[in-house]
Amino acid sequence: MVPKKILDSWNRVNIRIDDFCKEDKDNSFRLLFISDVHIGAESAHHIEQLKYLKELLPSSKINLVVNGGDIGLDVGEDDVEARRVIEVTKEATEYDVPYFFIKGNHDVKPSIIDNNDLNLILNTYFINNIKEPTGTIILDKENGGGYGYFINELTSTKVIFLNTCENVRGFDMSINQLHFVIDQLEKEKEKNIVIISHYCINPCGAWKRYPEKDTFGISALKKIESSFAKKEKGQYECLAYDFSKAKGNILLHLCGDSHFNNQSTSDGYLIACRQGYGGVDPIDMPKDATFDKFDKHELCNFDILVITPKGHSKLFRVGAGEMIRDIEIC
């Protein structure tokens, strides 16, 4: 049963969303984002957060659920515990709406699962039910995880899912995936582009004591996104692109990983990292970052991105940080 505090917040937020979409609420696009659930070992009870969605989603107008990664396979868990984490996650996320799992840097366990097999377990909905032109998932063994896209025609929105975690406990992207991103942006027909990844490519998501050194793949992605925002033609080493005729815009690059809330428009578009369920030492949080402490037995940390056919968009927080962590996009 969904705890009362979660249910009350869910109902309040969905009433506010309906009001936000009141001119055309039945044709709005609603994406639910949950990230960094970390359900291994002592945090096993976090799995309930995914199970609650089974009760909440049927009566909602959510079009797509995205798990931003880090179910937690490699933080002290032995092989038996890691297998349990995979099994309970699969069972808990068998929703009746499109669902995409994005690999996180703590979703690697070579001793029990091959490089790409986690997608075959956790992305079965997308593999079996979503076909072009509505969307696709690419299962790339080189990249060690799926990436793809999903289109909502009513709001002219394309969601691009990235796997920024090619390396064990690290961040990188394959050349194949970077070519995919360029191709999707060059031939875009949609006016709204939403990009979702585990890793935040902007310093607003970096821990102070443990900053990540950019790899080739992450540096290339930064350049590609920034160039698209500026509608530029250019090249980054071996990667050529031409966005000079692009008509769409990046509404948002949504990320997990950081375990705090922060945002930036320094690259010409909005990048936002969301807190999720992991912990962070306050001394590691960058300027303007926030963290909402809450009891995971009683409250949640979901985000709902809403886009209307008329182009209005907003990110709504459900649970800890309700209203104060909302972001007006446009």
C-alpha cells in the first residue's frame, strides 16, 4: 500500500499538473523520472519506491517512465545480493506504460552479468513493445547498455536516452552512440528535444572532492549539445555535424547521479540533476545545490516533466521538495 504522505503528494501534484495543462490536458506529454534508487543491501527497502508506482500509474496520465540508473549492483553487494537486486527491480518495474532503464555507473557486475545483458532483463518493455517511428532501443555491446529515443507526436517531443556509463564506475560514451546522437539531432523533426542520462555533463552536477575528468565521449557530447543549442556546423575530432538548419530546441537535459538538486543554463539550454535516493556529504555539493532529507519509508522523490501541445513545459517534484524543487522551463 502506498504510504499516505506519498499518496497525498502525488494527488496534490497531479491536480497542479492538470491545472497547468487545463487548456489541453488530455494531449499533454507526461514523463515520470526516478533515479538512483540504490536498492542493494541496507537500502533494500528502497525497492518499495518502484513498487508504489505500480499502484499510482494506472490512475495517472503518465506517458513514459524513465529510470535514471544506479539500482546499485557494485557497492559492496556480493553476487547473490546483486542477483536479487536485478530480479526485484525487474518485477517492480513491470508497468503498463512505456518504461526505459538507463544504465548508471553502479549498474555493473561482470561476475554475474555480461556487458549488455542487463538491458535484456530491465528493458523488455521497450524491446518488445516500442517500434519505429515511435521509438527504439539500441543494444550495443561496445557501449555496455541501451540507448535510444521515444517520440510523443501530440507535443512534437523527442526524448533521447543516453548511456553515459560505458566504463565500470566511470563515465564515457562509444563512438557509435555519439554518431547516434548526431544523427537524431540532425534529422530531428520535433520542436522539443529532451535528453536524459545518468551522468550530468555540466559542473552543476559534480561533487567537489571527486570531480570526474572528462573522457573523449563526455567531452564530445558536451560539444555536440552546445553546438545544437547554437545551431552550429562543426566538428569535434572525428565527429562532424551540421545543426545549422535544425528547428528544434533542447528543452532539458535531465540527469541523476549527483544525489542532489541543481541546474544550469551555462551551455545555452537547461541541464538539471535530480536528487533521487542516494546520499551526499554537504561539503561535496557545488554552489546552489540542494538536498532534501526525507524518510524513504514515508516519502518519495519522483519528478514529472510535463509538456503541452502549445509548448509550455515544467518539471514537477513529487514528495521531498514538493513545489520548491519545481522548475519552470518555458
